[in-house]
Amino acid sequence: MRFISKLVVLLICINPLIVNAQILQGKITSEGVEVPFATIIFKDSGVGVSSNEDGFYKFEKLKKGYHQIIASSLGMIKKKLDIDIKEGLNVIDIDLNPSIYNLDQVVVTGTKTFKRRTQSPVIVNVIDSRQLENVQACNLAEGLKFQPGLRVETDCQTCNYTQLRMNGLTGGYSQILINGRAIFSPLTGLYGMEQIPTNMIDRIEVVRGGGSSLYGSSAIGGIVNVITKIPTSNNYSLGYDFSIINGDTQDKVISGNATVISGNKNSGATFFVNNRNRGWYDHNGDNFSELPSLRDNTFGATLFLLPSKNQKLEANLGSIHEYRYGGEMIDGIPHFSMQSEERVHDVLLGNLDYQINFNDARLSFIAYLAAQQTNRTHYTGIRPEIGSAADVVHLESPPYGTSLNTTKQAGFQINHTISKFFGPNVLTLGSEVVADDVMDEISTYNYLVDQKVVTQGVFLQSDWELTKSFNLLSGARFDKHSLLDNIVVSPRLSFLYKLRRETQFRLTYSTGFRAPQAFDTDLHMAFSGGGISRIILADDLKQERSKSLSASVNYDRASEQYVYGFTFEGFYTHLKDAFYQDPSGSDSYGDIFVKRNGAGARVKGLTMEFRANFMQKVQLESGLTLQQSLYYEAVEYSENLPLKKEFLRSPDYYGYTTISYNPNPKLSFAANLVHTGAMSLIHLAGAPGQLEDEFLESPVFNAIGVKSTYIQFVKKSGIKIEYSVGVKNLTNDFQQEFDSSKNRDSNFVYGPSLPRTIYFGLTLKSI
């Protein structure tokens, strides 16, 4: 009995050690990337730990049995898990989903390597597919309006070509990438932003200002990197959107997406298709369109293959066909109209990327090929008086033209992580060749652009985490451009200081250049003064050089109930030998402008961003840009007007606001505002009623949009149906003073791209 009593006492004494000897550990990830400093809490006891910088967490001395743990992190949706702690070691990895407002997404554009947004020395803004849906963006151009420092403007009343202005600089200073590749050529850029449908886009990464000099020529203003949808899980969707433009014109869009992943998840493919049919729209009743008719067909695919654990092969393919017609609204062929433009585009684009990692991913090698080809037939013409001798000549030899543009890119990149000195240092070495070949001809106008431009670039970069709080990014790019005699060296230097977890300070200095281009938005042929205005390059035109400086503070505070934050960024860019258009008389076809180098220019300003999310139900985002764009010496915009230092079509302030409310998983409401301040314009003589050239100031515009969505879950069928209804430009704040009829100045267009537009949507998605 004494032995049994001692045994019972011994068991009672050691039992707490047994029940408390269990261990729980694992890794916190999100979309395949480790989540540092996540919080994991046991609900019953309140005991918690944080994951380390590699996302690893560990509990010791746990009791066996069932428990509930809660995992959360900045910008992630809180996850609750019911777990069964068993004797010994328990390993549970937790994957968190990004929240509606993801503060710490993984981005690639700022450094050409994968980094968390808060860890990147260069500010990278992200527009994801959910934001595009909330503002009912039909294409890339409509989605880019909702970012600070960015403004998308329509620059032709007839064909409605668009350009992207970043930090006060015109479209030629901004570079658009497709999956990180520079195949969005200057010719493609005239209409390409409207040709990229949003169901092709996974997210858009934006780098403003000098931090983009890593990408070479024409990246002075910034970079927009369109990242297409990638295969993640088996799913599909099919959507139909129907719009009525100001009660008059129909716009119909059919879109579809499908993704297939293999059972072992080592391969997959995602496909997209988009069809758009929009009629022409006449705002002032003169039977000449302000919005051209569009017929678009787009389809493509992304495929990936993992030959081994450390290798990845990815291919992206896309095809775009667009028919675009604007001008006199007739049923006949274009040259029978009194004034019109017709464009038929066939665009093929794609890229192939291969990556292999060594030494636990401390060393990686990436090789890539990318290309696009644009075949275009086009008409730009004004018909002379019917029955006249000139009309006979016009009908016998109408001004139809052809364009062929091919862009090719090939390159490699090596990333190597060194951890011997202070913190980790990611060293990057890369080289690439970009060839852009454009031929654009209208024989009737004796107009020909035939030029091949080749750029060979080498870039070096050090992304060094000196301490947990301080990061130094330094590097340079060396470019040999075929139109320039010397190698252009573009260094950049960025500092990131993290004051605790919520606040980051950044400072960036860089230089860049813009080479004389064979074709860009400046070379768009426009109707003005009763003729066709053209722009040619001066014989002695040389590259622009830039020096850019930006400084910013970013603050974000997050808890389980709310997220709020702000970003202030000041920017200054000095342009040496800045391009401008010099009016140089006219010929029998119309006005001629020569692109020349000016004395220089400066662009400076401040962007402010505000954001908040409450209880994963209400989300607010707002941005405002204040800027000033001036030439150092006044330039001539018209032979009949005084010289002017101001950049035209460049407002001193502009901004946006978006707000969404999700009261429950089935219902959501969204509203948005795009604000455009007053800007200087020029209206050229020759249009009906316009007797002389004139500088004008545009009114202030506020385009308001609203949208509501209801989701019906059909769980038996594994689908959900989304019903949406909304209005773009609710108050119809649209340009009212358009030129009318034949001989109108097609460049005299400003303000929102659409009048009041009511839309209805129906989308079927797999759950």
C-alpha cells in the first residue's frame, strides 16, 4: 500500500509536466510569402506570440486537447482555427488572406525583386482587381484614374486617343510595362490603354518619379506595370455589362475567365476573353461623334510549369483586335465622310520567363523574352467641297495609311543575397536589349515614319538592409541608344528609414533620359485649322536629361477592427533640353510643328494620400496632387499668341476619392470621385466660329460614380451570381463647348472621358 501511495503521489507531481510538455509551431504565410511579426493568440487563455521575420512562430508547454487560435497581421484578414494539440510536437502552418485593404502586398516593380510594400525603398502603389471592380473600370485607362499623381486624359475629339500623365509630365515621359516588360511601344500607347480589358489584369503596380529610372528611356515620370492574371486555383467566371451613354448610345461588354491547375499544382493555365461593342456618341447634335464607335475582341492566356522545386517557366500570350471610327456619323466608307478617323488594330503580345533558384533561393537567375506586333490600317481625312476638283482627287486617292510596329525585348537578371555584412544585401545584375521598329505611312500626305530604335541596357543594384530600421538602395543603369552617340548613365539612390512598424521615411534621387522617339503621342496626326496638323522631329534634336528628387513619409496603423494611414510625398524634377512643339508654318495639307529642345523645365509638387478601413466593412481611399509644370524660358505654342512658360493641359491640382461599404457578404455599395482642376488650353483658328488662335482656361470637373452589387450564392451548384447597377459621371459634368461639324479642331477636348453613363452588370463565378 505504501508503494501504491508513493506511486500515486509521483504521478500527481509529474502530471503537470506531461500535460504542459506539448509544442506548437509553424509558419505564417500569405500567397506563398512569409508574413513577419504576425500575432497568434489562444482564445481561451489569451496567451500569444508573434512570428519572427521569417514568419516562424512557436508555443511551448501547452495542454493537450482542443483549442481555438486566432492569427492576424497588418493588412490581413484575421483567421480562426480549431486545433487539436496532441502529445509532443504539433506543426501547423497558417495561410492568411489579404484583407480588403492590403497594406503590405508583395510588389516587384520598385526593385525588380519581390518585396513587401513597407520594405521597399521605393514607393509602389497597387491597384488590384477588387478596386477595378468597385469603380467599374472597363479597361486600363479607366482604372488608372484612381491613383495619386496620375491623370488619364483624352486628347482627340475624333479618335479619342489617350495619354497618361504622371507627376505633371506628359505621356512620353511615362512607361507602361506588361508583366515587367517594355513591349508597350509608343505607337501602341496611343490607344493601348483602352485596349487592355480589366479582366486581363491581376493588379497594376505604379512607381512615380525618379525611382523608375531602373527601366531606362522614357521612365522619367514613372512606371505603370500591368501584371496579368496568373493561375492560382481552379475557377471560372463569365460576365456581361450593358451601359447607356447619356441615354443615347449603347456599350456592351462580354468577358470570361477560366483557370485550370494540375492535381500536383506543378502546372496550370488561365484564360481570358473580352468582347466590346460601343456605338458612336454625338454630344452636341452636329452628327459628328465625340466618342468613336468601338468593336474590340481580346483574348489570351497565362501558363506556368514547375519542372522542379527550384524552377519556374511562365508564358503570357495576348491578342487584341480593335475597330475604331470617329467623325461624321455616316454608314459609308470613311473617305466619303466630311471629316473622320478610322483605325483597325491587330496586336499580338507575349512574354516567356524562366527562373531557377540556387542555395535556398539566395541566388536566382531569370531569363526572359518578350515581343509585340501591331498591324494597323488607318484613315485620317477631311473631304473637300463635294463635286470640286479637289474632291475628285480626294476620292481617287483617299488618305489611307498603314502602320507596322514590332517591339522585341530579351534579357537576363541575376539576384544574389549576401548576409555577411550587417543585414542582408540583395545584389542585382541584369542586361537587356529592346528593339522598336515602326513604319507609319500615308502616301497621300507624303507622310512617312520609318525608324528602328535599339537600346542596349545594363543595370546594377544593391538593396542593402543595413539594420532593421535602415535600408539603402543604390544602383545605376547604362544605356546605349541607337539614336545617341554616347552611353547614357542613370544612377539612383534611395533611403528607407522605418520608425517602428507603422512609419516609413523615404528619400530618392535619380537621373534619367528621354531619347528622340520615332513615334509617340506628340506625333498623333490631328485635325486643326481646317487641315491635318503634323509634328516632325528637328534634325538636331537630342535627348532630354532629368534629375529627380522625392521625399515621403508613410504611416499606417492597424488593429483587428480598423486600418488607417496616410502618405505625403514631395517631388521635384529638372529637365534639361526639354522637348517642346514649335509651330513652323503650314503646307497644303495643314499646320506643321517641329519638336525641338528647349532651355529646360521643372516639375514640382506634392501628393497626399489618405486611407481607412473599418471592420472590413467600410473602406475609404483619397488622393490629391498639387503641382506646377513650367519651362525655364517661355516657348511658342502659336505664331499668333504670346510665348508661355506653362505646360498646357496640366492642372495645378487634381485628385480622387473612393469609398465602399460592405454590410454583409451579399451586398456592397461603392462611390467614387475624380476631380480635375482648371488648366491652360489652346484653341486653334480655322474651326467653325473660331477666327483666331486663343489661350483658354478649362472649368473644374468633378466626375462622380456610384455602384451597388448584390451576390446570390447557389451552393448546390458551386456558383455565385453577382448583380450590379451603377452610374458613371452621375451629375453629367462633361465638356460642353465642342467644336462642331467639318474642320473642327480635334485637339480641343478636355475633361472627363464619358458623360453620364448608366450600367448594369451580371457575372457568374465559381465559389
